[in-house]
Amino acid sequence: MSSSNDPLAGVAIHGGGHIPAGVQVYPEPGTSFWSGGGLPYGIPSRKLGMWLFIVSDAITFSAVIFAYGYLRLAAADWPRPFETASIVNATVMTFVLLSSSVAMVLAVRASNLGRRGGTVGWLLATAGGGIVFDILHIREWLGLIHEGVRPFQNPWGTPMFGSAFFAMTGLHMLHVTIGVIYLLIIAMAYSNKKVTEVDVEVSGLYWHFVDLVWMFIFPLVYLLSAKVG
Amino acid sequence: MSDTSAAAHHHTAPTSFIRKYIFSLDHKVIGIQYYFLAIFSVLIGMVLSWLVRIHLVWPQLHIWGLEKLSPAGAPGGVMTPEYYLSLLTLHGTLMVFFVLTTAPQAGFGNYALPIQIGAEDMAFPWLNMLSFWTTFVGLCCLVATLFVKDGPPISGWTAYPPLSAVGSDAGPGQGMGQNLWAVSIAIFCVGSLLGALNFIVTTVDLRAKGMSLMRMPLTCWAWLITAILSLLSFAVLFAACILLFLDRNAGTSFFLPAGLLVNEKLQPHSGGSPLLWQHLFWFFGHPEVYIAIVPGFGVISHILSTFSRKPVLGYKVIVACLLGIGFLSFMVWGHHMFLSGMSPYSGFLFSIPTLIITIPATIVSLLWLGTIFGGKLRFTTSMMFALGFISVFVTGGLGGMFLAQPSLDIFLHGTYFVVGHFHMVMGVAAIFGMFAGTYYWFPKMFGRMMNETMGKIHFWFTFVGVYCIFMPMHFIGLEGNPRRYSQFVNAFIQPLMPVHKFMTIAALSTGIIQFLFFFNLFWSIFKGPKAPNNPWESTSLEWTVPSPPPFDNFAGVHPVVNHGAYEYGEENDGKDYVMQTDPPTRAVTG
Amino acid sequence: MEHSETAGLKVIFSVLFGLLGLTVCEVVLAYRALPLGTMFTLLMGLSLLKAALIVAYFMHLRYEQPSLFVTLIPAFVFVILMMTVIFADSTRLAHMRSLVQ
């Protein structure tokens, strides 16, 4: 299934590695893995489990974002208060998160190549990106709070603005923070050989998911409320 | 077989008491733990139902012990109207979440799924243990509402804002009680989500060689589909609970409009919409009721086939119908909201799939009848409950056809018709599924047989009793008897009071009979006659191993499956059935 | 499967620059004077594109079995589409509020 474009092709064991001896990776002729005795998706169970978790968590975020959309559409006076500085800050945060995602891909790559030191390094870089994101985010929150934004009021328009803002970005920031802790644990465990490259990849899936959610929060929360003109 | 690094799977049997029975990684123990959590919850829920039914017909009765539980809620042992709502809310919440969403899926599913597919355990045993204890913490939070100062919330298991979102201004139980409710349910969502992904990965990845999806027992299909529904729908409830919690404690206004006067206090919120909660809640709430019943469909199909000594009629059709029901269940939630003030066009849009979803349910019911038709029926207790399931499910389901139409629902919404409908399908049919599963799997779980005589008495009294309790509700509902009222003072309801008395007596009697079941259950765990490997001559994999199974289910052997799950009625060496792991015959069935 | 180790890296960095570029597009777009509906549609489109790139390349879904994609994505999309039904009531609310004004 891999093409030569696959960043992990040739360096990854099919399915992400670490399938114990004696377990078939390819089905016998005439059968498929849907017949039992193998992994129909060709990926380790932990990876499938994380994908399913991601689908569910994506739906949770979607529900919160839909609630925001519902209330914004219904509101007459939704403020658009974000000055250029705020937008620049949020854009920088986006860049930081995207770069940390690349660091994560490099960490997974390194783990599949068996480079323990490189893996840990890239994992720490990813976590570092997350920490920078959190710091920038909290700075921004403090700035807004200083300007009078609360979950129940703000100086510019419907109180829902603060409610939606803090709920969405707060939920996201919580996921980033949990991700940072998760990555640090994986980094430590991987360097002590307690976990395998599969676990690194699984943690990577979570991190990319967190990045992915931000791809929606950034335009929907910040850009749609940018002060234009 | 999944990737099994040492961290993910245990290889040796646990020895300490704590590891064996408390913090166990064994899916069998966890399944039984969920089952007993459900038993505990159903006992409390049942007592609560007695209290509310008693209050409806004897409102001035001094109920012993109630004043001690809540001096404010029941001064002199006489329930206040608010406390009635509190007890009703707790009844609903406990029953829907901690009984119907635990035992059928996490209870029986955890126990039987891995063995039925030929696996040693679930895909993520540690996560499984975490799911159970998370659910347990959720239960503790909910039961705690009984003991906090103002008692449980009064907003119903559906917790509609503004009542649920405002805080203690709105009434007793709306302070701490509602907060604990929101926290409890949010925690429950997490436990369910983790369990759901465990079920899906297990079913996909851990099936033994030869156990194709189409050879799985229908129980496994039911648990898989239920898990998918859980994964997708609990996510939305979790979001809704977060937003509710924020509204209550952080001053946000997701669900609260401006200008709300509650008990003469102007609320500071503005900008929100109570309808939003209803949408989010019922988007979860409708798949939830299918989560409650679909495992029952699986268990019943399995048991009907076993005790008719006939294959399930239309196995593939049943699978397709279950998938169809799962799919459609995401398209019908608005039928709970016909009277909410939502767009009438939405109302029309929701009623169509609601009517369509009756089709696969009907097909499944007919296929059950086709399964038993011409079979050599063995009337064990589990078979009786399975047959009873067909009856009560069809009865309750028919009520749904009325409610599916907005024009009729305008009259029936908020009446006892709805109460009768959902109790027949959830409070009876789903519970019958649990009873059938209990009597069927008890020998495997505990290595002993339950008493059949007691079981039959239990069945008949319960079967007659539930019709006595819930059938009249449809008729008084048609007469306009409203629900969630703590007393019926209107003149037009007075002629119906004898019916209420009848239902209350039936409820109390049927409730008492359940103690025969509990006695049978607990007595047989310790003193029942020893059970053989396969007392029911059933074909699925759990009956190939000893009762109870060894800790890793198959004692290190990896079973190879050669047959489908329902090969009954075939001549096979003097037996009339072929086990799934029997050697392949000339015509290998798939 | 022999190929140069750096080919994969090229793809990753191309995707990164693509994502950064799309982000810049979004920011530029935000400062145009467009009606809210149009702006929303365009931004959502760009975000979906970014999400697709992340899912396909960073999360590796492009190189997994097609059955995995078929299992995960349509179910998610279906749930999202179903949830959009609630907006009928949101726009009604806006309309009703404008009447009261």
C-alpha cells in the first residue's frame, strides 16, 4: 500500500512494527483478515484504538464548536474584537503547532529507524512546541481577561462571546497540556525501553489530532472575529 | 492476535485477592463487576420507583425512613412535590445509565465477547479495568446526590435547561445535586467511551482464526454495533455536560436566554438557547436507547436459536437490520422534541426516519418468530425470557409508531403514553434481555446452575406483572394523564385513580418477586449444582471451555473456528448441533 | 522497499509549507470585506483542506489500508452532517429575535 512518497516507507515495519513472532501479517491465500486470526486493518490494535478515540474526541469538539456556531448565528451582536496583534499571535501559535506536528512525524520516523536518541529529541521538541503554544495562549487569555472578557461578559457585545471563546480554547488547551504530559511520559518510557515505536506513533496520532482541532478553532474563533477595518 | 507487548497483556494468573476480584484485568471479572454494579443500581432504582408510585396514589402516606433521608424533602415522611421530582430524576438517571447502559453491553459483553470470538481477553485489559472503575466513580457521584443537603436534582434524567442550568435559585437539588449529576454523567461518558473503543478493537482484531465476521454469534454483532453507537454518541453528551457545567458554575449562557426570572430572581445570563441542550442531549439520547436495546437483540437471537435447536432465520438479514437501526438512530432524535418549539420542518424531517426505523426492528422480530417456528423448543427460563422479550418489545415498540407522528405526539407527548412506551421497551424488554442473559450465562460465569423452578416462577410473575404495570399507562395516556406530576388533582384524572392504584400494586408485587430472582442468583453462586461445560448444548465458543473458564479462557490453546454460530438441527454424531470449533464437515458452512 | 531516506522527508516538509501557506491565505482572507456566510464557507474549505493534509500525511492515513479510511471517516462525516440539522433552529432564533427588536 505504500508508495515511494510515504515518509515512513522502507523505514517502517508493516503495520508499525513489533508484531510478535508467529503472528501472521499477511493472510493465507484465499482468505482475508476479516476471516479472523489477524489484523484486518494491518495496524497494531493500539493504533486502531487511538484512531477510534480520536474520532470520538473529534465529535466532542465538533459538538462544542456547533454550539458556538448555533449561538453565534442566533446572536445579533457578536463582537469582532481581535486586533492585528491578537491575530498575529494566533497565527504564530498556529505555526508553532504545525511545526511541532512535523517534529512529531520526525520522532515517529526516528523511532521506526530505531534511533532512540533522535526519537527522544524530537519528542521533546514536540512537547516544547506544545509548551510554547500553551504559554502564548495563556498570555493571550490574560490579556483578554485584563480587557474585561469573562465567560459571562465582555466590553463589546453579547456575553456569549466570552463563553464560547473560553469553552473552545479552554478545551483545546486542556488537550494540548495533556498531550505535552503524554509525550514527555512516552519520551521517558521510550528512552528506558519501556515502550515501543508503536506507542510513539500512537502518541503522535493524538498530537496531530490536537493540531487538527486547532486548524478549525483558529479560523472559526479568531479569524471570524478579527477586527476588520 | 493483536501486538502483545508485555505491558499490554498479562500472561500469568493473578494471585492476590485484590488483583483477582477488585482491580482485575480479567474481562470476566470486569464483566461480573459491571453486572453487580447494575444490580446495585437497579435495586436503588426499583425502590425509587416504588416510592414514586406509592406517592402518586397515597400522597399523604408517611413513608418510613424518608424523613431521615431528607428532612426538607419529606417532612414527616410525606414527600414534597419537589422531592417527588428528585426521586424520579434519580430513578431515571440510574436506570438508563447505570443499569441499561452497563449490564447488557459492559456486563455481558465484557464477559462473553472475548470468549465468543476466541480471544484470551479484551484488546486493552488495563483500559477495561479503568472503564469499570471510572463508571463506579460516576455511580458514587450520582448516589451521593441522595445524601447532599438538598437532595437529587429535580430536572429529570433529561436535565433540561433553564431548570438544570440556573443553579440553586431554581429549586431544591438544583445546586449541589445538579452539579453532582453533571459530573457523574460526564464521568460515565468517559467510562463508556473507553469501553466502546475496547469492544470495537477487540471484535476487529482479536477474532480467532476462522472466526469471520459472518460466523460471529449475533451477540458479538450486537455488542459491536452498540459500541460504535456509544463511541459516536457519548461524545456529544460529554460536550453537552461540559457546557451545562460551565453554565452552572462559570456564568456562561450556552443554554440560558436573557431576562429569565426564576423564583422572582432575575438571572444574569443572556444569549443562550435551551433548545440547544435538547438538540445535543437527544442527539445522544436517541442512539442511547438503541445502545440499551441492541445488546438485548443479540442475546435474544442467540438464545432463541439455542433453545429452538434451529439456526437463526436470516442471520445476514438480522446483521443488516442491526446496522440499519444503528445508522438510522442518528437521524431520528428530533422525535423527542416535536413539542419543543423547534422548526416544524425539522419535525417533519425527523418523523420520516423514525417511522422507517420501525422496519428493521419489525423484520428482526419476524425473523425471531421464524427462528422458533418449527423448532424443538426447550423451555428453559432463559428461553422463556427470550420469548417474553419478543412479546414486550413488540408491544412497547407499537406505541412508538404512534409517537413517531408529530400530529399524534402533540397530544401524547408528556403523557403516560410515553411513559408506558419507553418502560415497555427499556424497562421491560431490555431487562428481559438481561434476565435471559443471566439465566443463560450464569452456569458459565459461576460454574453452577440456577434453580429452574424459581426461574420459571420469576418469569411468569414478572411477565404478567409488567403488563399490569405498563399496559394501562398507554390508555391513561390517551386519556390525557400527564407525566412527571407528583399528584393528580385535576377532575378529569380522578376517574383514572383506580388504574393508578392498580399499577402501583402491580409495581410493588412485581418488584417483590424480583427478590426471588436475587435469592436464586446469590444462592446459586454458592450452593447451586455444579455446571457442566455446555449445559444448554449451545454452539458458541464459550461452551467449549470449562465452567467457569480458566483465567485466559482457552488454557493457552488458540481455537480455530470452522463453523458458523447457529448450526443446530444437524445430525452430528448423535448430537443435534455442531460446535463452532468442531472439525470442518464436507460442506463447510460460512 | 528501497528508496532514499530523504524522499519521505521531502514530502513532510512540502506538506508543512503547504499548511503554512494555507494558514497565510486564511489570515489574508479574514481581512477582506466579505459577508459572514461567504467568509465562513471559504475559511471552512481551507480548514478542511488543511485537516485533510494533516490526516493524510502526518497521521499517515493515506498510506494505510483503504478500509481504515472507510471505517473512520464516513462515520465521522455522517455524524457531523446530522448535527448540522440543529442550525435550522439557530437561524429561526435569529429571525425571531430580529422581530422582537
